[in-house]
Amino acid sequence: MKIVGLFFLLLSLPLSASNGVEFFQTLKLLCGKQMIGKTVYPDDPEHDFANKKLVMEVTSCTDNEIRIPFRVGEDTSRTWIFTLNPQGLLLKHDHRYKDGTPHKLTMYGGWADDKGTASKQSFPADKETYILVPEGKTNIWTVSYDPSNKQFVYYLTRHKKPRYKAVFEFKPEMK
């Protein structure tokens, strides 16, 4: 039944969105898995994420949504949400306060562009994002996962310049 649903979803998508479906299926390979990461850019000891253990865990996967909580040290306030629907593939960043209520800057992100592949997608900031975070109007989040190299990369640019990059890998015993 799931294959039939995926087939009909593919038929309903614009041709350029089919790469988003393929990428979504690639991400589903990570369901239930955890990866450890590190900040590779900026290489600044004063950055909020500097020298902190980064952990991403793909905790929830359905036919149209994948949730990836992203922990920075002890801070568990962030979740990446990938949603697949007839419009394409959407990435949103869900930020929460310690009590679980939504952060004032939450649910920003964007729709995958038409240049993506099964292993890499870019998400330019959507209108919601630049209303919420005007300086983020030119943000582009690029996310990649290649099962052959077992590496997940999260990369943010702003004004076509690097802003943040994290690289995740399986713990040695998880490879």
C-alpha cells in the first residue's frame, strides 16, 4: 500500500519535485539512527556551537514527514522537519524553549529548489522565513546524505557566503 501511495504522490508532483521525493526516500534510510557531528564552519572558538558535541537522531518517519532532533551539547531545543507533499519537499526548523513551548523564532525554512538530487537538496528561504527573520531572506540550507560515504552534511549560506556547516557521521560502532 505504501508503494502505491508513493506512486500516486510522484504522479501528482511537478517533474522538478521528483528529486525531492528521491531525497526524502534517501533520508528515510536514516530512520531510527543517530549520527554524531561537529561544526566545521565557522572555525571560531567563540561560536555558540564551538567545541560542543552535535547529535542528530532520526526519530520519526512517516510517508510524508521525517523529524530529526538536533542536539547541541545539552541543548535539545532544535528539530529539523522534512515534509513531502504535492507542492514538493519542505524543510522547517522547529525551535522550542526548555518547557516545550515554541521559540519566538521557529518554523523557518523553505521549499527544495529544482536542482536537487537523491542525495542533496537546497532549500532557499521561503516568505514565512523572511517575514520572521528579515536578515535570513537570502538563506539557503543545503542538506546532503550519501549512504555510500555515511556522511550527513547540513550547510547554511546567507548572501551567497558560508554561515554555518556541520558534518555528521555514524559513531564507529554504528557503521
